[in-house]
Amino acid sequence: MNQELYEKFCHEYEKKGLWEHSTHGSKLKNCAEKYGERIALIDEQEEISYQELDLRSDQMAAWMLHEGFVKGERIVIQHVNCIGFAVMCFAMFKIGVIPVLAMPSHGMRELSGIVKTAQPKGFIVIETYHGVDHLAEAAVLQKENPCIEKVIPAERLEQMDFSQWELDEELYEKPCSRDTAILVLSGGSTGIPKLIARPHADYLHLQKYCALSCGMDENSVSLIAMPVTHCWNLCGPGLLGSLFAGAKTVLCRNGSADEILNCIEMHEVTTMALVPSLLRACISLQDLMENDLSSLQMIQIGGAMCPPQLAELAVEKLGCKVQQIYGMSEGFVSATRPEDPYEIMIGTQGIPVSPGDIMKIVDEEEQEVPAGEAGEILARGPSVVWEYYENPVMSSVAFTEDGFYRTGDKGRIDPDTGRLQILGRIREQINRLGEKIMPSELEEYLLDHPQIQQVCVVPADDEKLGQRICICLPEALSGIGLTQLRQFLKEKEIASFKMPDQVIYIREWPYTAVNKIDRGRLREMAEGKVALC
Ligand code: AMP
């Protein structure tokens, strides 16, 4: 990274007021003073006011200091959506300890990668979830990684009584706005997620403008339906953006369609974010359930390609506006606005949410293309990071010298509306229920199978999943079924969302003109558009 140039930009963002001299801890204090007893968060067990959230996180922070955690050290959190998660994060924000977010669906392979890079001193983990003994996994990780001094079961932390603890400001070094607030995971163009360090200033900036872009304010009730450990659900505006906008935030634990519909009715939710596949599931279920969704004003749809028909269906069936949102953990977010005309809301992904962010569409030589032409989207600005954490090799691939992030996504500026339209991926990636999977990663594992010498993994469009993972094997291996492939991959200890959904057997591999395997053709076969050959 060009440190000098980066500094220059940071300074400019501060001068223009795009980056505030503030931190997540001090923002929460301001909110506690402003909103006091008002409900901040609701989960399936309890609700908590702004004041209480501030107090509880202060107390937990005091305990963490006592346990020996200090500014700059890292703690991995592998947890589900609940108030306890928010308390832990704010406790860490306040004393400058950095939460590293892992998902409950991550397997040992991803977790090891995260731990190797982050070198955490602590590991807070949900004991068991969906039948997986996460605590046992954390114990193995601790054995293999001496940096982890403490494994703390999340449930135990939530039940501890911290009421005697008091956060004494004299006793610790406070973080400042440019310090790293959190380490989040990239959507992944590699198997092991890359880590992204988000400073307080840029993360707060993004949350604020995401909240503004979807019209969120003190009267909003925001539903976090998907895992809060994913960046969008935490900051786009997500949990943090809704909190700082003064909204009431409801946390879904499992994120199933019926839980989402029930939560909307029960808490009179006004705003929520969904990936297209989950939106489709909610629309289908609502046809049967007929919940009262009259409070709903806005659904953010993003994370994966959303066909305009689905956006239209959401407006028609759920009776609300939609906000098409395109973004990534590296920071850039573009979205439609509530006041946009119908065609823009349905057919585009809008304009950058931050007034400081810029994007350009470039060709293969990284030259800007004229409006209307498709190319790769590059983005830079006060919400976009300049590098990956402790990963100079991948940083130099993904970021330009002058601070643009190469998204790997294909887009164009619609010449009629001037808005961004996402057209898919430039580089290969499967987007299954919003989770990103690299075919090359699965292929690498599968080639370890004693019988597999050739394999291709391709996406196939899927009504329910968005895209399903299809494995293409030579016909001679038709004795290896999907169950066996899944079992084999399970032994590789990878995330559950990377498990294949389909296998097809190929008699003769299709080739392109330049003699590469024609993955497009394989995909058409997987989708049943052309006959297997
Ligand atoms: P993540 O970092 O996990 O949020 O993943 C970011 C990636 O998700 C982007 O680079 C896109 O490939 C994809 N993505 C996000 N939003 C959209 C959208 N509205 N339409 C299509 N793809 C999207």
C-alpha cells in the first residue's frame, strides 16, 4: 500500500467531515445520553435500552481489562445474532480490543486460517449450534495456536454477573478514530477468508450513509434477519448503523422465513435486509401464512444478483419499497434511494451511498469505458479500505496503487438513468444464499480423492439458493454420488455452506476455442439447458 497517499486521503476525509473524530464506544455513549431508556435491541429472549447496552458493555470492558486484554489485541467471536454479541463487541470497541468476526457456519479449515492471520489472544465461541460442537473446535484451535490464551464460551460470558465492575477511564488507553475497530472477513475470492481491518472512522462513515440511504431514523424498527457476523448485516446499515440512527433493532436468531415473518408482525418492523433467495422464500411463505406485514416500509435486497422480476414481486406481495444494494466487506456500497422512480428502484443498483466514494468501470487494461459499456467495477473512497490485513500478496492483486479496490464484479452505468447495474462476476465465484464460494477451492479438495483426477465445479442458477454448487465428474466416476462427495468434503472440515448441491457426469468434456474446459457449457448442462454430453 502507498502509505503516503493513503495518509493524504485520510486527512482529506477528516477535513471534509466525512470521517469523524469518533469511535464506536463514544458513539454509543452519545446515543445512551440521547435515547436513555428507549429500546435499542431486541432478541428472542430479552430487550435492552441504549443506556443498559452502554452500561453492560462498560462493565464487560472493565472485566476484559482485568482479564489482561489491552488495546490492539484481538478476540475472535464466533456467535449468533443476539444481544450478548452486541455487548461483547461494544465492550471491545471501548477498550480498543479488536473483535474478529467468524461465522457459526465456518469449519475448522476457515477458522484455522482466520486464527493464523489474526493471532487472537481470545476466542469467544457459541458452545454448540446446529449440532456442531464449536467449543470443542475452539479447544483444538487453542492447542494448535498458542497465541489463544483464553477460550470463552459465549453463553457463559452472557450469564456472568458483571454488575460490580466499573470502567475506570484512567486505567486504559482509549482507541482513536483511525484505530482499527474490527476485523471483518472478505466475501472471499480464496477459500480461507481474507481479513479486513476497518478503522472506527471509515466504519462509522459507512454505517451512517447506509442508514441515510434507506431512510432509517429514530422511528424505524430494523430487523437483522441474516448473520450479524457478515459485514452487510453489521454495518450496511445493519446492527451498528440502525443503533446509531436511533432505531429499534430486532435480531433474528436463525433467520428462517417463518421467523422473519413472525418478527415483522410481532415487532412492527419497518426495514430489513435480505439476499434474493431468502426474499423469495419469505414471499412464498407469506402467500400461505398471511402475516400482518403492514408496518414494513423498505426491504434492502443485495448480496447477490436480484432479477428485476423478484424486486417487482416484493413490492407487489409485501407492499413495501425495495432498496437494491450492492456492496462488499471491503467497503464500497451503492444503492437505490427511497425517492427513486420505480424503474430505477427495480432495475438498477443506484449510486454510491457515501458522498465521498467514487467508482469507475474499466476494461481489461483498466481504462475507463464509456457510459453504457460493461467492465469491472473499481471503487475508492472514505468507506473503502486500501489493503487486506497482513496479506500483502492478495492486497497487491485486489487493490491498485492509488487505492482503488478491484471488485471482480461486472457492471455498467445505465446511460438512461446514470445508475449502476450489476451484471455478474468478472472472476469466477459461486454465490449461494449470499455466501461466496470459489470453485477452485473445492476442485483442489476434490482432487485429493483417490479416484478423482479431473473435476470442475460450476455454479447453476437455482430458484431457492440463488446459485447451487454443481460438481462435474467424468462419466467413469458415476459410482461416486453426491452423498459420498459431501462426506469426503466434510472430512476436509470446510464451511457447511460450501457443500455441493448437485453432481453431473460428463462423457466428453466440452472445450472452448482456446482449448480450455468450457465452464459455461458445463453450467448450461448443470442447469438442464443443454443435454449432458
Ligand atoms: P461480501 O463481501 O460477502 O459482502 O460479498 C461481496 C460480493 O457480493 C460483491 O463483490 C458481489 O460479487 C456480491 N454482491 C453484493 N451485492 C450484490 C448485488 N446487489 N448484486 C449482485 N452481486 C452482489
